[in-house]
Amino acid sequence: MTPDDTYDSGCSSAVVLQRAGRWDLALDALPDVDDAAVRRLRAEILADRCWWQVTGEDEAEAAADVVAADSEVMAGFIRAQLSYARLLFDRDVRPDDLARVEQGFAAPELAGWGAFWLGVTAENIHSDPAAAAVFYARAAQHTNGDLLLESYVVRHQGGQLVDSDPAAGIALLRRSLALRAAVGARPAFAGAAATMAQVLPDGDLEAVLWRRVALDAARELRLVGLLGQLSTEAVA
């Protein structure tokens, strides 16, 4: 859930594996060079793994500290994601987590990704959907061809619309699924599948399918947080 446009071909295999939810393999695939881009990608892979598998938080924090020597903006961005997860899931919240979130996502250099994360912070931490919508709209204007970012933006825009305009909301959620599939973001695709299962009418055969897709991926990739949201009975 971070920008990867600065990575050269030496990091491309690691990026592909990260998006596929194969974080340990992604770490092994990182080039063995002393390079700022590699240090940053390592920290991002660890933070991403922590988000989905709820493991290795201390390692991710330490990797972000290493990145700080190259870019305090990127280090703050990665730290903010770790803090956001603690706040969102009420997991070992630290006194400075909210400050780290609000500062880390606000750097102008982060453009669309920063705006997106400020949006989910407004929506999920501050319970301010109106402010979140403004941030999502801003992020949508700065995707610059980043299909993964677009997938996150339209997923949350669709989530905001689904109650007032179900057809429009579900259309955006479908676009999110398609975009995540296009870039090989399997954990993110599983999350979007779980969302689709929730918003479709009870008993809908498509909803059952999406629950099964989400659960299969969550089990295979050990997506601890997503597994907690899904029940075996719901997809039996």
C-alpha cells in the first residue's frame, strides 16, 4: 500500500512477490546491495506483512528507522502505516501513534498516497466521512497511472456510496477488484472480495463466491486480520 515508482528492475521481483502476499520470498528477492531504494522497499515489505499477517512489527519499525537516514518523509510514511494499524485494530496503541499518523501521511511529497491514507484516517479513526471524501477525491486526482492506488481510492469511494447509491457503489467496488487483479495484489484482492461479500444482498450466490475467494486466500497467505473478519460457517 505504498508507491513503488522509484524502484528499478533490480527490485521488480521483490515488488511482484510483495503484491502477491509472499512477503518472506520478497525479502529474499531483494538485491544484495547497499542502496536507499532497497532499504526502503525492505521496510515497506515488512510493514505490509505486519498489516496483513500481524507479525514482525518491531522488525518493521527498525527498518523504518534505517530508512530515515535516506528519507525522513518515507520513514515517517512507513511508521504512520504501522501506527494506523495499531489505532484501527486497537492493538497495543502507543501514545504517539495518532501524531505519527497525522504527520506521516501529510507530507506533500506523498501526493495521492498521502491523501488516501489521510482519507482512511479521517473515516476510520476520526469518524469523519465528509473529510474522508475530500481526501479520496484529492487522491483520485493524483493516481498518475498507479493502478494499485486507484484500486484503494475507488474501493473506499464505493464503500461510502453503497448505502445511498448501491449500484454506483458496487460498480466502484467491482472496479477495485479488477484493478487489484490487474496488478497481482492478492491480499488486497482478498480484502476487496470480502467487502463485496458484505455489501451484496444476503443469500446472493455471488456473495457466497466472494466469501469463499476471500477465505481461501486468507488461509493460504495467513492473512490474520482478514481471517478474523470471516467465519467458516459463512462460506460452508
